[in-house]
Amino acid sequence: MLRSIFRRKSPLAPDIPPPAGPLVERPWPIRLAVIVLSVALVLFQLYTAGINPLGLFYQRSIHLGFILMIAFLVFPVAGPHRKQGPTGALVDGVFFALAIVSGFYIAVFLNDIIDRAGFWSSTDVTVGVIAVITLLEASRRVVGKGITIIGIVFILYAMAGPNGPLPWLGDIMPGILSHRGYPIDRLAAQLYLGQEGIFGLPLGVAATYVFIFVLFGAVLEVTGAGHFFIELSYAATGRRRGGPAKAAVVASTAMGSISGSTIANVVTTGPFTIPLMKRLGYKPAQAGGIEAAASTGGQITPPLMGAGAFLIAEYTGVPYLHIVLVSIFPAFLYFLTVYLFVHIIAIKQNMKGMPASELPSVREVMKKGWHFMVPLAILMYLLILGISPMRVGFWAVISVLIVAVLKGSYDWLRFAPREEGTKRPAIGEALRLGGLKLVEACEVGARNALTVTIACAIGGIIVGIIGLTGLGLKFTSMMLAFSGGYVLLALLLVLIASLILGFGLPVTAAYIVIIILVGPALNQEFGIPLLIVHLVVFWYSQDSNVTPPVALAGFAAAAIARSGPMETSIQAWKFAKGLYIIPMFMVFNPEIIIGGPLPIILWNGALALVGTVAFVAVLEGFFQARMHLILRVLLCLGGIGCLSPYPAAEIAGFLSCIAILGHNAWLAWCNDRANPQPA
């Protein structure tokens, strides 16, 4: 069994873009260590999620220790494309040992550390410094240089000032950013020995809720759920205009509900959808851009939403189930915008659907894979019962395993050879294959968690320094000054900040940093409800996946489509415009999120729906037929009216959008009647 595992090519962590060159295979002892640590991490997480929950520091520190050890084994110092020499192996060994110290020191000596709280020993401070350095190196290898540099900048900022080791740096900073500075021992205690640094709320969410749901998605993926959702999407949409592109949108919706990862969506659905889109007539960059934009929706699609739903729940105190429910309609609007862009391109280029002979039927697909819906139904049922999300994730994982065992046993008992000479596999062979699947699921789950856990830990460093230095209050003052008190300008500033941070931070870390800096201002000074503030910031933080020059999803899709990365990223940015439009409706039509009387909710939902369609038509200059420039301008004004806080403007905007869209649909219908297309 172990020999089979060693021969297997390890999956690349889905949050890391596909490599530009071939990967150098790691030695078998390293691969064995990764497998053993992955299985140990999964067993630890399942034990603490469903059997015996641990205290804050035990859970978070042990989880981080396992993640750091796996990270230094999977990502060597020389990079994944170069052979590792003796020096590199020595460096990796040192950091592996430091990872053990960083993660398990607190768990082993927690009682002693608590007893001397505030009077830290030199060992405490030394280990704190080691932990910060080790984490920064892990983030450089796993997440990238951008987030590592930002983390270092914040640490240097904390040390700048008259009381810090870098007083000269404080002298050259603008006055509004100045502070007294903090010595290394105070900084190490803040970041490592307290609850507002590395082991703060972001890592707490990653070490509990996020990992168990990531494992749930990994088990589903390994057991074949991804292929089932892709086939089901093709069966449902393949016959329509631009069928493969629409299937990419639908498949990414389904895959996003279980993976919560943009890059995972691209590399899972892209190899199926992108070649078919190209064959149908989409340009390579268009095909890659559609896949990247659709996959970006994975992190805003309930129930997982990456780490977003869990972080929002912890920061706002709103129940996780409520966040899942209020996120359904905005996620639908986002995928509707991508779907409409795809449909418009298909009409413009006179594309057809795929032949029925090349597509499976929905009935056939459901007959083969209906059992994959059972764990999702169990997950939602347990959430509705009000059970803790961590416990829900535990039982969701167990349900997938039970369903997989039952399905495998049923298939083995009713084995019918498809080819002459094939035999029913022996029980031992069937059990061996099942064991390999379980081990693969553990490894995939652990690797999928690397990026989000390390990003959340670095986010904890940034949050801890913001709290220590009072930078959040200063940023609020600057935001008020720059925006002049106008909500629209404030949102534009948030959008620009998220775009800039997106150059170096992954989505989760960007969300954490921005919400800590601007969240209080948007909520307290501009009066936007707290839940909407978090949702808006989380949506805006997604743009790093599709916005040039750093568009991770666009680059991953370009590698599959064999198109230019920048060209593909520009297309992805175009198709993902819902990331900018829909948060505006959340702010100016808040009832679709916070609720209210049913007629008002329905009215605001209709405004958001019609306004979203209107903005897509304005951007494309097309809705069923080409749109005259004057109508395009009027439709844009109507869409803006749907965002207005004044009822008269809302009604006028809504009616004008309906009238113009209906007019264009009528023109298209008349044209089709006058010029029927041959069958």
C-alpha cells in the first residue's frame, strides 16, 4: 500500500497556481513524512471537532505546528522546480525543527506560561521570535513573497518609534502614523503569547471550522463528486447556446459550494470546460477568462465561502447559518452576471449548443451520482438544527465516508464486467484501494489547508500590530478625510485598497486586513450595517483573483487555455464585474441582507436583479440584440436609479430598465421571426 502511495504524484495545493515548469519529485522519505503528518493532522482535527474539543491555545498551536511541518516538507527552500542539494536539505531540516518548537511549545508549557503572564521568561521571548521568523518563511514558500513583505513591513512599523529598536524609522514617518514604538520582547509577547497575534481569531477560524469543511470538500473530491457535478452541469446546460461556457458557470457554482477555493475550481473544472469552449468558438483568452470569473464565485458561494463565512460569523457574532442564508441571493446574482456575459457572447458570435449525442442526460448522471447529494443534504439539515458548524463539519465528513463505503460495497456486490476477461476485485484489493482513497483525501485536505492557515496566521500578526499601535483608529480618520463623508467615495477607497492589497495578499488575508482597518469607519461613521460591511469587504477582496496584473485565477486558467496570462486576466476581470456591482446593491438596498417586511424585501430583491442585468447589458452594449448608444445611456441611468435611496428614483429606474430591456428583447424576437435560422 505504501509503495503505491509513494508512486502516486502528489496533488498541488489548489490555492497555488499551476507551476510554470515541471515539479521535481520529492524523495520517498519526505513523501512518507507528508502522508503521515497529513493523516495525523486529520485525525487530530476530527477528534477535536467531534469527540473532545480542546482549549483555544491547544487547538490553534497544535494545528499550526502540523501545518508548518507539512509546509516545509512540501515546499523546499530551493523551490519546487529545482533539485534539493545538501545545503537546502539542511535549511529545510532546521526550519522543520523550528516549526515543531513554534507549534508545540505553547501546548506543552501552557500552564507555566499562564502562571507567569506579563512576566515572560527569556525562553518565551526567544521562542516567540523564532515562531514569527518561521511563520514568515513558511508564508514566503507557500503563499508568496507579497504577504511576507507586508507582514515584515507591519513588524518594522511596530518597532518604529522612540521606545522601539528603530527610532529613526519613526522619525521619517508621517505624523498621523507615528507611535511610541515597542521593544522586541513586548512585540514577541503580543504576537505569540497572547490572543491578538498569531493565535488570534483568524487562525482560530482556520484551525476549527475551515479545516473541517476543507476536509469535507477533499473527501467529496477524492470520491468523485467533482466529476459528478461537472457532468451534471453539462447535462443541464450543454445543449444551449455556448453550452460549455454555461456549464463552466454552473459547475463552478457546484464545486465552489464544497471547495471554497478559486484556484481549486479552475484546476478542477477548467481542464474539462476550457477545451470545449475553445472547440465551440470561444477565443482561448475568453475561455480562460470565463472559467476564472466563474471559479472566483467559489469563495462567495455558500455554504463554505472559503474561510469567509466563518470569519464573518466570528467578527460579527451573527450565526453561521444566517450568513449562509443571506449569501445565497448575492451569490446567485454574481453567477447570473457571468452567465449573462457568456450568453451575450454566444449570441454575438452565433454559437450553438453541443450535440445531444455528445452529452449525458440528467437522469443518467443522477442515477450514477445521486449519493453525492446525501452528505450535502445532511450538512444543511444539521446546520438548520443549530448544531455548531465544527460539529456539523465532523458529521458531514463521516457521512461522506459512510456513503462512499456503502456505494463501494453495493458496486462490488453487483459487479458486472464491462470487458471480457475482467473479474471482480478481491476483497483485499478493494479494501486496499479504499484505504488509498482515504489517505489521498487526508493529504489533499492537509495541502488545501496550507494556504488559508498560513495566511490567517500572518493576518493575525497584522491584526495584532494594528491593535497594538492604534493604526485602525488613525486609518478611520484618514478615510473620513479622504471621502468627505460620502459613502460612495468611501466604498471606492475600500475597493482601491483591496485591489492594492490583492497584489500581495490572498483573499482571506486581504479581507482580514481591510476589515480591521476600514470596518469600524464604514459601520460607525457611515452607518452601514455591520454584516453588510463585512460582506462588502469580503466581496471586494476577491478581485485579486481576476484583476491584472496579479490575477491568480486568470493565470491558472491561462495555463490551461494556452493563452496569454494578461489577456486572459483582462477577460476574467471583465466577466467578474459582479464583484463590484452587487456589493453596491447590498449597501443601497440593505433589506436583501438584513431583512425587513416581506414586500420591501421582494422590492429590493427585484431592484437588485433588474439593476444587475441592466449593468451587464450596458457593459456589453447588447441584450438579445445590439443596443443603441442612447438606450445604453438611459439604461445606465436606470441602473443607477435602482441604487437610489429615494423611492421615486427607484421606481423610475426600475421601470426604465424593464422598458429598455423589454424593447431590445422584442427587437430580437422580431428579427428572428423575419430571418429564421435553418435547423
